[in-house]
Amino acid sequence: MGFGVKQADVTAIKDKTNNLPADPSSQTTVVSQIQASHVTTDGLVSTVDGVVDAPGKMLSLSPSPSKMTEYLDLGIAGDPVATTRMQT
């Protein structure tokens, strides 16, 4: 019983590898998808903020932004993306 490489196996491997695209997942495609996801997420966060803040605004019960920032900063320390979002 010998273990050898058969020509059919070599041909099958070549067929798969020779037909691969030059750049199957370009970095620009990945980055653009991530940016699109951030836009979607930011929109959803804004919607949630509006719904959560609406009752307090009607009754003038809005929390102090400085107090909220202190708590939020604790949860996102070390995350530059989240920190940037909080500053905008």
C-alpha cells in the first residue's frame, strides 16, 4: 500500500488554485464595509438616544452630560473608536 500523489489530485488542486482571484478580499472593500457598518450603528445609536432622552426632555429631567460622560468613559477606556464617538 503506497501513498502517492495521483495526477488527478494534482489537476484538481491546480484547478482550484489557478482560478482564484488575484485579490479575493481587498483591504479597501473590507474598510468600506466597516465604515458602512459604523454609519448604520451611529444612526441606530442616535435613534435610541432620541427615544431614551425624549421623556426627560419633556419633563426637564435631562441628566447632566458631565455625569453621564464620567460613567461612559469608564466603560470605554482604551477603545479609541468608542472614545472618538463619545467626543463627537
